[in-house]
Amino acid sequence: MAIRHFLSTQDWSRTELDALLARAAQFKKEKLGDELKGKAVALLFFNPSMRTRTSFELGAFQLGGHAVVLQPGKDAWPIEFDAGTVMDGEAEEHIAEVARVLSRYADLIGVRAFPKFKDWAVDREDRVIHSFAKYATVPVINMETITHPMQELAHILALQQHFGTTDLRGKKYVLTWTYHPKPLNTAVANSALQIATRYGMDVTLLCPTPEYALDRRYLDFAKQNVAENGGGFAISHDPDAAYRGADVVYAKSWGALPYFGKWENEKPIRDAHKHFIVDERKMALTNHGVFSHCLPLRRNVKATDAVMDSPACIAIEEAENRLHVQKAVMAALARQ
Amino acid sequence: MAIRHFLSTQDWSRTELDALLARAAQFKKEKLGDELKGKAVALLFFNPSMRTRTSFELGAFQLGGHAVVLQPGKDAWPIEFDAGTVMDGEAEEHIAEVARVLSRYADLIGVRAFPKFKDWAVDREDRVIHSFAKYATVPVINMETITHPMQELAHILALQQHFGTTDLRGKKYVLTWTYHPKPLNTAVANSALQIATRYGMDVTLLCPTPEYALDRRYLDFAKQNVAENGGGFAISHDPDAAYRGADVVYAKSWGALPYFGKWENEKPIRDAHKHFIVDERKMALTNHGVFSHCLPLRRNVKATDAVMDSPACIAIEEAENRLHVQKAVMAALARQ
Amino acid sequence: MAIRHFLSTQDWSRTELDALLARAAQFKKEKLGDELKGKAVALLFFNPSMRTRTSFELGAFQLGGHAVVLQPGKDAWPIEFDAGTVMDGEAEEHIAEVARVLSRYADLIGVRAFPKFKDWAVDREDRVIHSFAKYATVPVINMETITHPMQELAHILALQQHFGTTDLRGKKYVLTWTYHPKPLNTAVANSALQIATRYGMDVTLLCPTPEYALDRRYLDFAKQNVAENGGGFAISHDPDAAYRGADVVYAKSWGALPYFGKWENEKPIRDAHKHFIVDERKMALTNHGVFSHCLPLRRNVKATDAVMDSPACIAIEEAENRLHVQKAVMAALARQ
């Protein structure tokens, strides 16, 4: 039987996602369990992490397991991902061996691998995690690559708990781009589009110019999700119009894909849209809207102190939920 | 109810400190317990560590808990500590979010954050740990900032065990500056002054010149402690006079505060006092005195091999005690 | 009573090694145990690691213990190994204190310390691990220095399981040098010689020129082992002759000792022997031979994809065995 990985929420049915969220809500009430008793999780970080690493490591512990944290290229050997190459460069070993060996040691493998930010045509293939999934003989979990499915689940759980219902259909949901001095990963933006449409919300992608619209793959997922689950999907470049009447404002900064790897050309556009910051004036246009962000967040750049410290902000709740949803996912995958 | 942190021994009563030391002495005999069963400790290291990290991590394990070790700016995101700033520099997130999120994952937070060594007026505010204490919703433990309270407890426990009594009143205690090629943190020196006077010892601060006297705050604590607990406090620049008749010699190197951030001007004074090294000749002047140091220690720079390898040296015992006192502190704080 | 360390398989009798391998084979069937319940292992990595770190950390967990991973000079203080020096250089503390303090916290200490690659006369003394063994008051385990005993045990277990017998006497065993762009450690080559002769195999050391023969110490061990256990030992520079009829091909790259620290002079010889790569043509000369490597391995440099992905390759099995043999070793040492 094929191994079931957790690479994208799009690979999991709504019924399955609902069951994971329900289990996560239970873990939020009763944190200890034995679902991973004596089991091991290997967490590979190709990029920094605070929440992800802490919540996976503690989640494994709380379920009786143990997580090993590896940073390839820093405390472990650099890895080759191309097949068939003559490995005479920097990489000391091939993903085939890394994934197969870790599968002998661990029951689950988590992978964080951001884009290289040089060529989106390459990065959009998400080669690192797909290579792990190809060679591993245990389930692989996406800890953020070009999507961030664990954040998606944590986000939906936070919204369900905020609104006091698991049914989010018809909520007016704004995913707003915000300024950040550097061009960032589109992962959480892609993920927000996917999961908000998956749960039947009426989604607006608010961004400075059409160039900030996301990769076609995720726009297509959004449209497909709308077709299957109701709700809506539109792109807007008008902050006031987008915020007006919103039930949910989710913020994220990302780099415009047409400028991928040529970021100096994007800088003037980016710099001209600092006013996309989430502030009290815009939030006042919403329908007593709730605000969230995946964190880390630069205060007074992406959102003002006033918004971050307001009761409308559920970013801390969403961050906490990472722990609960990841335990649900690990427990489900380890059961296979 | 306000959360009780462990930022300084000065915030804890002698009765409370005595209870912690008694509990630590018990842990030294019986290492395993369940005081942290299923609980989590987040340890944040802004600076390197060997003893602190090992002893906290193993202490949590021995009590049934789990410690997550984070190094912000290395494997986690760099953090902003100023309130109200526009975060367009290096920091990717604000302490408000870091402390709040970690409080959702962990039951205790330990913080190591040395001074920046540029401006003592800034460093003396000890902003990093106070920011954690401000925003965290779980207890915060000082793992060395500008004081080192865990070392204080380990030191006192080592002295109590060496002298075979918990009553250290009246012991002649010399805190001696020693040479080190670099200007070091005053934390352990501040701490030694605080705790030695707290336990009623007759304390001499031996240092090359008046410029090496410590920050007024700690001199004032020492005087206040003497007023409350008996004993004494004096400053000396004469090694032989200070060592003569001493029961305890505690060594540490530190940078002179008037030269803080302008270290090239301090170098000639520092270099002229290499003879402050703890050696057998000076130890022979003491009252069969015991020697200790917080470690790490440069042999034959701060103390000679002969002193380090003599029965009078209890530095290893003191280092071991870190484990025991930290377990007592974690157990006490997690009970809240 | 003297502490028993695990620095080299040569320090352990065949009966003892056989018992460790038998215990490892049991752990392979039943992974959980309580041999390290409440116990601690300190793992010190002076060099990167993936398999070693993961397998030791998880092995400790599976037996009820906990491993602390330290990287001196990175997240812990740099260490001085010379005795009697005036420590006014980079090192902040002496091995005497490091080993003694860690012995107070942990029940076992693992050390990985590769050569410095400047002067073999210095590196061959293996000073780092011998210093740990000298000062530690708990058992020390070699996690690869100038030999790699844990790999030896994993290798033998893999061969025993491949051949379906614990008796490997008389097997024709080829240890082949392979090309690698950098001069590597001789540790695994030294180890392969030691353990293959120890188990009575008929060993050929295949290398480009006589300059690639290993250090006299290991050649002497091989000869002594042959004298005691039967089998044979020869050096060859002819790949086809060496492969012909082989039962086992074990590959490793290493730097030629006469060029140690003057690697630019070795480069032309190294570059002229890329054809030592393990490929299907050479493997076809063997007696349906099995192939292995300690990993990490550069594909299509040390061995071809075809060999690595063939059923003859047991490198993944050998890597898995690291977990099992290390648990056997830790359990045996912790029992002392």
C-alpha cells in the first residue's frame, strides 16, 4: 500500500481535514496522549524556525514520542536532490540515501525547505519535499515549502474557535499582501487561498498590482475549491473596497513572481505600497472582522501595534493551534 | 495572580532560597522525579552554553518534562525588543509575539542573553529578559544575563556542602577579579556579591583598580544585604591582604565598566594585572580556603593548574549543583 | 575499578563483540527497552553528523534515556586539549573541566572529532577522544575520530545478516579506495581493515598507489588479527584482480597519508584514479558480491547509481544497524 504523506491539504478530503481539526480541538483540551509512544520523528530544517520546531518537538513529546531536529548543511551533510548527477560539487550525499536511512530510524519525517528565490520555474516544483516523499518509506510532513499546510489547519481551527462554529461558509475573507523590506515566500499566501476556498469562504486576494497575484496553480486550486465548496474568489487592488464588510483579514507579504530572482526591479513597486499595512482605520471598515497572521510578523510594517494588541487579533491563538493540529496529523500518519 | 519569575535571587526571600537549596540537596541524592511530567521548558540561548544547556535539558528530562533549545538569530528568527518601533531592520518578529507564543507551547521559559558590550547604560537595563518576563504568560528563568542566579544557588549549595552546614555567616569570602584576554560579562561577579552578602558572609571584592568595582546597583544590594543579614562588604586592590585568612576564594574576570565599549583603553590596565591569577602562593595565605569558579575557566590565566587540580577546588561540584538547583527552581515555578 | 570506554573494537574481545552484535540483532527485532531509563548521554560533535546523531539520540530515547547534543565551538565553548598550557588563545575551557562536568550530568559521553588534516603525526594521536577518556568519570564512546568503531559493528551485523550466518571466516573482502574531490578521513578505512580481519575474512586493501596504504598502526592490527583469527590480508593496486571472486566490496575514499596537509601535491594522483569508482562492470567480476559504504556517499563519484540502487547494496541496512549496535554498546557501558 502506498504511504500517505501530508504535503498539501489539497491531497486530503474535506472529511479527512475535518477529522484532523476535530482531533486537534480535543488535543487543545487534553494535551497528553500515547499516539506516538516509543516513536520517532525526524524534523529537517533547511531554513530557520521557532514555532514549527518548538510545536513539532513538543507535540511529539506530549504523545510519547521523540523528535530529532536536523539542519542539513549546518549540523548535517549538504544534500543532492537531482537524480543521476555526478556528485562532484558541494553535496556529500543524495536524498535517496538520506530519506531511506531516516526512514529506518524514524516513523515520520518533517521537512522545511523554502524556495531558493532565484528561479520560480525551479522553486515551484518543490523538489526537496517531493524528493523526500519519493524516497522515504515513512510518511513525510510539509513543515513549509511553497505551501504551509500545517499553518492552514491551525488557521482554520482558530477561525472555527473564534466564530464558535466549524461552518465557515460565506464568511467574507480578505487575504491582504503587506509590505516587508524583503521579498518573501508565497507559501502562506498560497496556503491561505487554498484553505479559505476549501472551507467555502468568500475570498478576496488583495495585492498591489496584478503582478502580485499568485502562481496559477494556486489560483486554479482556489477556483476549483469554489466550484466544489461554494463561496467565491476575486482579486482586488483596492484596500478599502476589499476590507469593507470583511469577517476575516489575513495578512502576508510575498514577492511578485514576475520579478523572481530580479528583486531590484520589484523594489520600487513594493516600496510604493507600504500603505497596505493592516491598521485600525482599515479594520474599522470590516464587519467587526478578526485579524490573523502566521508569524513571524514585523510590527508597524505588516500590521500596527494597535491591531496586533487588539482583541481582534487571533495570531497567538493560531500559533498555539500549530501544536494541536500537528499532533493530530502526526497521530493520523503514524497510525498507517 | 501575577506570575512569579526567577530573574534575580534578590526577588526571592531567604526562606524561599533556603527551601530551594534544600530541595536541590534532595535532588542530588535522588535524581528522578515527576514534577515536570508532560511539561515543557523552552530554553532560549542568545549566547553559547555548555553547562547551562546540558543541565537544564537533563533536569527537565529527569523530572518527566522536555526542554526545547532555541537559538534566536541562528536557528530561529531574530527578535525585536523595543516597543513601538517600525520593524524595518533585521528583526523578523517582536518579543511580544515570541513570548506569548512560547507561553502557549511551554510551561517555563529560560533565557540566556549576555550584554551587547557596547553601552553599559543600555545593557544594565537587561532588556531581553525583562521583555520576556513582561510578555510571557508562564514563568521566566534567568539563565545568565547581567546576573546569573542559577550559578548563585549552585555556588551556595557547594559552599554549604563543603563546610557541612547551611549557615555560612561570618565566613571570610573573597571575590577576586582575574585576568582574561577579553573583557567579560560582570554577571557572575554581580551575582557573587549579591548571594555572598545575602548569606551573611564577610565579603571582599578584590579588583585591580576602583574602575573594576561593579555597577552601583550590585554594590547597593551588597550593602543592603549586609545590613539585613550581618557579615560585611569591602573593596580591596591588594591581593595578599584580601586572601589572608579567607575561607572562600571565588574568581571571575570582567571588564571595567568605565571602559565599556571602549575596550582598547582598558587593555593596558587589564594586561598589567595578570598577577591576579589564583595560584598556590595566594591560596596558602588563606584559612585553608576553598576555591571555586563558575566555569568556563582558562587554566593558567585565571587560575593555575595546581589550584584547579587541588582538593581545595570545588568548581566541578558547583557545576554539578547547577543541575540540582535548576530542578528545584523549575519544580517550584511549574507548581504555580 | 577502571572505567570501560568504547574507543576501538581492538580493546574489546571477540566474545564481547559477538555479545554486542547479538544484543544489537535483538534490538533490531524489539526496539524499546529500559536499559537507559532516566539516564543521560552527552553527544559532542566537533564535526557534522546525520546518521550518528540521529541514531544515538533515538537509541537513547528508545531505551528510556535522553541524549543532549553539543557542538563545542558552535553552541558550546571552544575547548583546550593540551595539558599545562597558558590558555590565552581561543579556547575558553579545558577538557579537564569539560569531561569532569559532563560526567556529573551524563552517564555516557559520545565524541565525534575528525582529524584536523594538517599534520598526521598529531592527528594520529587522536588526542580529543583520548583526553575525554582520560578525564571523564563515565564511559566514553567513539562516534568517529581516526577510527569509527560503531560503523564497524554495524557493518559486521549487516554482513552477518546478508550471509545468514555470524561466521564470516574466509569471505573474500575488498576494501576499495574511491575518488572523492576532497581528501577525506581514513577512519572508516582503518576501521574496515580492523574489523574485517578480526572476523577472519580474507582482506584485500585496494588503493591507487602504495602511498594510499593506511597508517602502520592499522596495517599492524590487520596482520595481528589475521594471525589470531585466520583469514588473510594483502594490498593491491589492481582493481580487476581485487574484485575478482570477492564476496564483499566495501568502498571508502581517503587522503594519502604522505601528502597529509600538503593536499595540492596529492591531487594529481587522486584525479588520475577516478576509475576506482564502484560500478557494475567491476561488481560483475565478484562472486555475486555484496556492496556497502558507511555513507554519506557521492553518487556517480564513489559508486554508480546502478550499484547503489542494486539489490547487492546493503548500505541502508548497515546505516540502520548503527541504531541497533549503538543501543547495545550504550546498554553495555551504562551497566558498569
